Amino acid sequence: MRKRTALILIIIATVVIALAYPYIKAEYLTYKYGDEFDELYKETHMIDQVDYCKVLEYSSSHAKVIYVARGSGIHVFEFDSVGGCWQRSDWKVMWSESGSADALDYRMWPVYF
């Protein structure tokens, strides 16, 4: 009985860790590198204001950042480092109040709404 209980607890802990890891990673990357991307959404001249941004991926040459504007849209930007400056290389709208979203990509994890 104890072995079975221990096995169930290990399985539950593994599932919780696997589901929480992407969020913990995004929070850490945002804490460490978020200041670099706070204002870059303004370069589009199409997004007035965002509630928050999260850095989902980061390397010295590439980053993936999500900008959430509640009631307006969820935008996923990819940036490449060119000459020490971040240049937007891709922009997708995951959700838009106006209905002009590219698609809700269910492969994207973690999901922020």
C-alpha cells in the first residue's frame, strides 16, 4: 500500500512539475530580460497599450515575447538581435477582439490570457 501511494505521489508531482515548468521559465526570463522588450511593441504603431509582456524564449540572437492587451488582443512577437539591437522578425496575433487573429496556436505553451 505504501509503495502504491508513493508511486501515485511521484506521478502527480511529475505532472505538476511538467505543467508548471514553462510558466516558471517564462517568469524567470521575464524577470531577467523583460526590460529589453517592454516598449518594443510600440514599433508596430498598431498597439496602443499592453497590460503585460512575458518573455517565453531568450538567447543572445533570438527571443519570443508575448504581449497581452486585455480586451484588445494577444500578440506573439519574435525578435532577432541585429547589431546588438532587437529587430522584430515575426508577429502573430493569437486572439483579437476585432476577429483579425491569425490563429489560436494550441501548440504554444505556456498560454497567457
